[in-house]
Amino acid sequence: MTDSPVPRIQLNDGHSIPQLGFGVFKVDPGETERIVLDALEVGYRHLDTARIYGNEEGVGRAIAASGIPREELFITTKLWNDDQGTASVPAAFERSLDRLGLEYLDLYLIHWPTPARDRYVETWRAFEHLREGGRVRSIGVSNFLAHHLERLVDETDVVPAIDQIELHPYHQQPDTTAFAEEHGIVVEAWGPLGQGKYPLFELPEVVAAAEAHGKTPAQVVIRWHLQRGHVLFPKSNRRERMAENFDVFDFTLDDAEVEAITALEREGRVSAHPDEFN
């Protein structure tokens, strides 16, 4: 495997995951191949997509066109809500693999708990069977709160390797992250830069750290995530911004800078609430 500056985090199933990746949420399917190829050329090797994004095919074309050996890549996709349930999961998984043009996945996630459907426990058991079959290496969840995770831990055999949640300085989900840490579940942060929903890059705590290190506010927030132990995948359609987001391994925030950004917590969720989204 070629050298990469991106650290890898050990998962509870023995596999590991690159800590910094590239996400394709809201990337136009017609532009996905070009954008993902740009990301791969910049140096990203961890790609995060989902069935509902409608761009798995474009991700797959970029992987094929890149010439990068499969074993150097870490590919994640997600099961959408209407495919939850014991009977639906295997076919949905195969369709995602076909669209991606892959023989196996590195990580497969339940996209939302959708509690009104109350199918996430049986869906998780189907995920356990997929993992046993060997065509997905790690299984996890997305948007699960502590009480959703607790049900899986109590009622099934496999603890999720990952919980991918909305996480940024204004919304750090301490209850969920504490439960995850206690049970060896790695936290992935989606929307790690707040999706532009608040003036993150103008906050004095972020600006001061950026000026101190000669970096941009975005690079400082990405570095904060890395030092907090999160896996994250900032999204950009512009190659120069992709490169900027990747250029975060030549500086370190000091403890006071990390603590100042951590103190920005406002319970400021900017997306749907997992108990209400079905």
C-alpha cells in the first residue's frame, strides 16, 4: 500500500479506517466521476457515498478510471430507509455493489434509525449476516443516538464499528459520543464544517487558531476533528478546496486551542433529528 499522510483508526472488528475521507453528499450524479477523480488525485483514499445520493455509479466509474488498486481504497455506502428489513437488505446491498462496480465494501451503514418503522434491529441482524458472508468487511450505523445504539448492543451480537453522525463545533453530541467511546464504536462526523449554517469560520476561537498556525479556519476545524479522534469527510466540488482540506497534517493545535473550539458546543443541530426522521 502506498504511503499516505492520513492516519488510520483501528475499528472494533480488527479492520482500520482512514481518518480523513471525501464525501459525495449532494454531488451531482453527472459530475461525480470528475469530482471523485479529482479527490483521488489529491490523495484521498476513503470515499463515502449512499444509495439515496444517487451517485454510486459515478463513484464506481471514478474508482475504475483511477487505476488505484482496490486494496488502497476504503469505500462506504449506506442502506436507505425504505430498504430496511430482513428481506430487503441483501438485494439492496447487491444493487449498491453493482452500481459501484465492486466485489466488496469496506463499510456498510444503516443510514437512519427511522424509529417509527422500528426495523433497525432486524436490519442490523441482516447486516451481521452480510458481514459473515465476507463481501462487506465492517458494518455500522449512521445518525444513531445513544439509545438507538444501546438497543443494538443489548439485542444483537455485533457492536457497530462506526456511528456516522452530524458533528461540528456547535453540535458535538456528547451523550452519543460518550456511549460510542464506552463501547468501542468509532465516531464519524458528517457535516464537519457545519454546512455553512452558522458563521463557524468567523468565530474568534477558530480565527485565532488559524492565524497562529498560518492556516485557514476550515483547516483548523478539520484539525480539531482529527485531534478529537473523529473520522471525517469534508465535501467540496472544487479541487483547490479539496487540496486545502487535505493539507492538515503539518501542524497541531495545542490543548488550549482544542479546548476553546470544543467549548463552542451549542446543541446546534442543523439537520433532521434522528428520533423524528422516518
